[in-house]
Amino acid sequence: MTRARGRAGSHTTLIEAAVPLVRRLDRLGRVSRGMIEAGIGARGHAVKVTPLPGCLRLTVVSKVSRQELHAYGIPLAAVAAILADPEFRAYKVNLPHGPAS
């Protein structure tokens, strides 16, 4: 089975907080961009990673908006390594507990 890379779906817009993350994830697998929800009012940037069957759901929150992304073919350990990079130091990162899938 070949590994698809790059963009999935028809949504191409990203919130500002998701741009550096998606830029790095696109190199490793396929990333589906979800709808943008405005009017959040969060205190800062955050990323929550949730394993789902066949993909990882990444919820990216900025001060004014939230966007859900789905990453296909990218292991949880690779996402954790990206989020540990100093580029994401200002992000609150929420990774799942327990064994990586």
C-alpha cells in the first residue's frame, strides 16, 4: 500500500496557529483540514491530539479560533516529536496517555 502525502479534502484554509504544524505534517503523510470555528476566546495556542481508528485528530486552538485536522499515515510518536520542537514552545500540548498507537 502506498503512502499518500499532502493535502486531503477540499478545505485549504488554515488558522494561523495551525500553519507551522501542518507544514511539517504534510511532509510525513496526509492531512485533512477541517472547518474553522471562530469566536473561541482562548488564552493562547493549544494542540490536542486524539487517536482515532485510522488517523489522528489534532484540534488546534488559537486565541480567536479552533480548527480540527485529521492526520493519516503519521504515527503518534512523530507528531509528539514535532510538537516537542522549540517552534511549538508557546503551545499548550495535550497528548494521549498510555502506549502510542
